[in-house]
Amino acid sequence: MSGVYARRIAVLAASAAFAATTGLLTAPAAQAAMPTPVSASTARTYLSELTVAAEGSSSGYSRDKFPHWITQSGACNTREVVLERDGTNVTQDSSCAAVSGTWYSEYDGATWTAASDLDIDHMVPLAEAWRSGASSWTTAERQAYANDLTRPQLIAVTDNVNQSKGDKDPANWMPSRTAYKCTYARAWVHVKHYYDLTVDPAEKSALQSVLNNC
């Protein structure tokens, strides 16, 4: 684990601790969006800086090695924070569960009124992260990654669309909604660059193709 990454995790943990004590992690419903990824030009630069390597093995991988969803504030876990953030007019009960609201799934353009129809997608899937460098991280580092509300890593989308994505990278899966592909590629590169994850050649080529048309 690089010293730079270790410092990033320390800052992330400190920021989360501060936000939890001040209530800042309860995002306003009006935001209705994940954090904005870097621009297309910055994403192209970031992509050129990523280490290109054959995808690693899935040996030893388990979702349990990326603990989620953790408590963020009060009774609210990461999933509920994202549901409130990404929805419109979201109402939560005393346990922070979203009981009403409207959600627009950026991946496929569908609109939902039941939280049960939504998954919280990890932009760069946990298994993909494992094969790209996260296998060497500590459990605490993987937990921070799996619950990262600061980077464009978490987004509420149609559940079966998220399931069709699985752990595929952009060489094998992109959102069906053409208008979102540029944002998706920018977010993917933003996350991989921040966490010093590798890209395989086909993945890099697919991302370059999208970003060159942004």
C-alpha cells in the first residue's frame, strides 16, 4: 500500500468522523446526484496516468472483505444516505429507511417510487477493485472504499440493471442510456485514479473511446 493512498484513507476517515458528529453526512434530498466526477479532459489525463496491467485473480475475494453498509449518522447507513441523496422528496422512518420518494435511474432512464426497486451500485465494483489492487488493502481500507460518499463511487440505480452489470468493467458493460456514458466513464476513471487501481488494456481502450467523444 502506497504512502499516498494511506494518507488518503486517513483523511477520508477523519472527514467521515467529523461529518458524523456534525450531521453533514445526511445529504439534502434536493441534491439528487452522486458527487460530480472530474471533467472529461481531466479524466483523459487520469486515464493516461493509471497503471495498465492484466486483471488480477478473484482468488480470495468476498464481499465480506469490503464491509458495507456501515452506519453514517444516527440510524442511517450508507445505503439510506445514498437513497436520500439520489432521490426527490424522500421520506424516511425512524430507522432511516426510505418509505417514500422518487428515484431516477441514470443507467437506464427508469423512474421508481419504491426504494426496494433500487440497488446502490459501486461504480467500480468491489470484485473489480479486488482484481485491480484492493486485494492488498486492509479491511479498514476496503470498508472506506465500499462506503465512499465523497468520490463518484455510489449511485442508486434500477436493481436488475445493477445486477446485469455485476462486476464487469467498461470493456464488457456500459449503461444503456447513451447520455450517461460520458459521466460513467469520467466517474470510473476518477475512482480508479483516486484509489491507485490498475486498468487492463481492453478496459483502458473502452474508456478512451468514450472519453474521446465527451
